[in-house]
Amino acid sequence: MNVLSIALMVLFVIIAVLLILLVLIQNEEGDSLGGIFAGGSGSAFGSRSGNVLTRTTTILGTLFLVLSLGLALLNRSPGTSGVEAEALRLNTETSGSWLDAELNPPANPAPEEAIIAPPVLDPVPEDESAGAAE
């Protein structure tokens, strides 16, 4: 990874942590949609605290998405083949799919192996079994 990629990753982690903390700090009964019916509430940041937190959350969320796309572009594989070309290459390497095998069975299938029955044990003679029971 180059220096730009590492710097963006550090910034990405910081923004992710700040975004989590901001979402946890926000009050459910604040000046959001629920605050319309419940009325306003006083807070340490004044009456516009919901707007400040909401705006900051929006900015951090946008930065989070932009940085994630930027990191994805910077850290992609150097080959220009892409996912589709790699999938086609893997598909041609294999013999075929299970559906092809089901729809087009081989002309001379291998004979099934004979099922070998378990050996039958000789029954115990009744003379010995009667004497042992008594």
C-alpha cells in the first residue's frame, strides 16, 4: 500500500468511529421527526443542537461513503481483467457445471459396483442355547 492509501485508511477509521459516536449521542426525542409531535427539549447546545448533530452526521456519512469508494478504487487489483473475465477463466478451466452433467450424461456410464451383502451368521443351535439358559 502506498502512503495515500494508508492515510485514507486512517482517515476512514477515524470518520467511522466519529460517525458511530455521533449516532449514539443523538437523542431520540430531539428535533428530529419524533420531536415534531413530542415538542422541543432543552439541551447543552441550545435549541439548534439537533440540527448541528444531524448536519455533522450527514457530513461524516457522506465522507464515509466517498472514502470507501476511494479506497476501493485505490486498492483494486492491478489487473484489468475484472471479475467477469476471472469468472469466465475459471469456468473454462473446470469440466463443466453440474447442470451440464445432468442434462448431457456420458455415453458409456461406468457400471455400478455390486452391492455386497453382509455375511450371515450361523444361528446358535437350540441344544446349546437351552442348556445355557438353564
